Amino acid sequence: MKKLAAIFRDSYREFYEYGPDGRTVKGVCVKTVAVLGMFGAVSVILGALTIAIGDYIKIGFSTISGQFVYYLFGPVVGGLFGGALDILKYLVKPTGPFFPGWTVSAALAGVLYGCFLYKRPLRLWRVLAAEFAVSLICNVLLGTIWLDMMYGNGFLALLPMRALKNLIMWPINAAIFYGLAWTMEHGGIFRILKKTA
């Protein structure tokens, strides 16, 4: 439990610049915000390429750039980034009516990814576990509840096709993120981004 609390504390500290004593807050870390803006822009562009299959299933890869934020900055920054980015993507390219449940799911996904990935060695099993937790909790369970609330088609009627889609996409999303993250980690890009931030 202490380790989880430390992860949240360290993630919270990513937002701020500190004085020489390490305690005095000088202000918001502009470099961190700049890195978040860069990944946010990539996510918005990838979000515009999302393929909608009816009202209930969408296939896209905009979450991958967000996963880099969760990996680099943790659950607190990740939760805020995920929620804010969901609203921004809706403003840029609205698909259907706005529903705040999707923003809650996006923020929760950022927190979950951050808990699994932040300040931990990059391992395929860890990425698979994070992707599975987000797919199950945010996409299958909460996402199906939000669709039921929005359209009233029944939770149990929507659940099988949403579960199947997420089961298929789970290893694909995990493999794409792991491959890109491994390449960026070994290429020194993450180290450069963390120095910048």
C-alpha cells in the first residue's frame, strides 16, 4: 500500500517545479505540460482516424499516445490527462452526443495505466496486465453501462459484442504499445522527454 501511495505522490509531483530545497513549489512545470501537449496532439490526430462500426463499437489507436503519458508521468497526471483529452477529442471531432461517463472512463484508464506502468520496468506481461485491466473495467463494464444509459439497449445485449471486440483488441493494443515503448526506451527518447519535463 505504501508503494502505491508513493506512486501517486511522485506522479502528483510531476506537475510542479521545485526549488533547491526540493519542497518549495516554484510553479507548474511548463516542460511537463509541453510534453503532455505533444502527446495530446498526437492522440487527437489518431482519434480522427477512428473507425466506427455502428453506434456501439469503435476501433482506434488514439490511446497509445496516452499510454506514453501514463508510463512517463503516472496515475495522477494520467487521470487528469485522460479526462481532459477525452473532452478535447470530443470538441475536435464529436461522435455522437457528449456523455460525461466516457470522460470518467478515460480518466480512470489513465489512473489504471499509471498504476501499472509508472516507474516500473517495461515488461510485456505488465503491459498485457494493464491493457487487460483497462479493457475489462473501463471498456467492457463501464463502457457498456454508459451505452445502456445513453441508448437504453440493455447491458446484457451489448456485453457480448463489446467483450469480444476488447478481447480481440487486448493483445493487439498491448503489442503495439510495448513495441513502440521498447523502441523509444532503448532509443533514449523517453530519457530525453523526462529530461525535458
